[in-house]
Amino acid sequence: MIDKLTKRKGFNFFRSYYDVYNQLTTNDEKALFIDALLDRQFLGKQPEDLTGMAKFAYISQVNSIDSQVKGYEDKTKTRLDGSEYT
């Protein structure tokens, strides 16, 4: 198991995330989408290797996801990815 440390305690999981997740047809697509969503929300990591429908699902939610991340970083004056907040 890989330990992914984060100081963030939570985020809003919107119905639209669930709706998009349920439109994905394979468990692999669902896992890739959820992994990308969680890594972005908790680690600030942009997904690099998404393809196909998992990528489409993530892109459809990216404005909401990025808005939440920015709000957290601005409020805490901390970057989730560990880089310096400016």
C-alpha cells in the first residue's frame, strides 16, 4: 500500500461526480476517474495518464474540481502538491 499523505480533511463530493461515475461502463474507467478525482482533491495532482471515457468524465468535472482545490489552497495558503503558495 502506498501512503499518500495529505493535510486536507475532506471535500464536497457533488452529485455530478456520482452521476458521471455511474455513466462509466467498466470498473477500470470508474477506478481511473475516482483515483484522478481523489488525487487532485487531496494531493493537488493533475491526472496525466487518463484516456478514453475516464478522461472525458474527469474533463466534464474539472471546473468544479479545480474550484474546490483553489478554494482550499487560498483559504489555507497551502498548495496541496507541496509547492510554495504565492
